[in-house]
Amino acid sequence: MAGRSWTPAELADGVRSGNKRSLARALSLVERGGDEAEELIRDLYPDTGGAYRIGVTGPPGVGKSTLIGALVKHVRGLGRSVGVVSVDPSSPFTKGALLGDRIRLSEHFLDPDVFIRSMGTRGHSGGLAEATLEALLVLDASGRELLFVETAGVGQSEVAVAGIADTVVLVLMPGSGDSVQALKAGVMEIPDVIALNKSDHPTAAVTLAELRQALSLGGDHGPPIVSTQASSGDGVDRLWQTIEEHRSSLEQSGGLGERRRENLRRELFALALGRIRRELERAAAGDNDLEALVSAVADRRLDPLSAVRELRERLL
């Protein structure tokens, strides 16, 4: 198989059979983009929709990767197949993933029913790689039952995870002040479940009380909070039970289909805007008239809004 190119149709067949090499090649293809990537997704899309997506987000250093590793171990014990997409911060120079495949997930690499992929954000806002949706579709088509998406953990912009997940888990830790900051930033409106990780920290009880009090100020009880210690596995079973309870509630109320439809609406707009931006950048590359427009704004001969209007008319 090595040493030759695979056609999108061959890759699609390999993905549907769950072949790990086909999965790896297919994910590399969708990260590169282009016509073949579109052909692959078009072929696989009818085979998607069976996987349940769990988004895991939160500030850097709270133990998201370790917690996902513990969750994967737990659900594998239940016989569930798993896909994990970890979205890493990208180097502004190479635009590659800085962290690579997460060390904390390494114990699952040899498990045939677990597939882990690390992707760079490549400057994409929202903490998610632009190709994340396509990667999830590929893993979904491979028959994985559960898909975990870990965001880059770069702050408030990571709320984009809510746009592609069925259940969103916000991971916080005691003693860092991130819980209060998350409340101020409005991030608390996003999660369906909150995991207070590193629960052996001396200030864990105080942080838990603060979180509950802050959530009660919003007029309702807010999302459930589960204390975990990912490195030892404490509380992971309870966290998974809480995720399952949220899923069951969505399915029984009909909210799962509604959430997925709304998520698709947002993602379609985001993908379309991304394509339009790239097309505009290509059209503007080397355009002397554009440079003249920039100079006119810099010299105060033209205001920025008028320049934008002229730019739109010229390029579109």
C-alpha cells in the first residue's frame, strides 16, 4: 500500500472498513483541503451521523488531555469505540501542531478501537482547526461510536467547540482563578457539564462552592459540576454518567436533533466565510490597485469604510 497514491474512493472504502492507515491518510487529505478532500467527504457523508460528539474545552493547564485519556479508558471498558481530535495551538511560522499527538493519550495508541489525531489551529479563530468538522465526519464514517474534541485552550474564543459538539464539557481547576474569569467572560453559558479537575487541590472545596454560588446567580442551577482527579481516575465514572444523562435528556426531549441542526447551520456559515476569505486573499494577491487603496487610507485621502466598499465591489 505504501509508495502509491490512494484515490478518494479507495480511501473512503478504507475508512468505512475502519482501517487505521486509511483513516490517517483521509485525515491528512482533509487537512490539506482541495478537490480530492471535497470528493472524499461527499462520498463518506451518507455514512455519518451515528457518532456522539463530546467537546472538551477549558483554559490551558487544567488537565483536558489527561481527563480525555481517563474518559477514553473508562468508555473502552464499556466496549465503546472512540475517536479523539486534539486541536493544538499552531506555530505562527510553520502553522503546524506544536504539541503533536498528546502524550497523555499515548496509552491508547495501540488500541484498534481508539483513533487519536492532533491538528493545528492554523490561525483559525475559535480554538478549532478549520478542518475539524471534516475530521469528525471521517471518524464518524469509520464507525466510531464516541468522538472527543479537545480545543486548544486559548481563552474565550474556544467557544466555537459548542458549534460542533453534542455535549460540551468545560474543564476547570481550583486555585487558578480561571473559574471566576470564565464566569466573567460568559464561558459558563456554553458547557452542558463542568468538570472541576485536580480535586485533590487544597482549595478545591472553596472553588466548588464559588462555582455553585456564581451559577445560582444566573437564576437557575446551571450545568452540573463534577469533581474529578483525572490522573488517578477519581470521579471519571461520575463524569461519564453525567455526560450520558445529558445525552439521554437531549434524546428524550428531541433537543439532540435540534442542536445538531443549529450546529450545522453555524458551521456551514463558518466554512463558507472561510472559503470566501481565501478567495478574496487570492484575488487580492499582487493587486497593485489594492496597494493604492491601502495607501489612500494611510494618507487619509480615503476612509476605511469607503475603502472596504470599493474593495468588495472590485473583488466580488
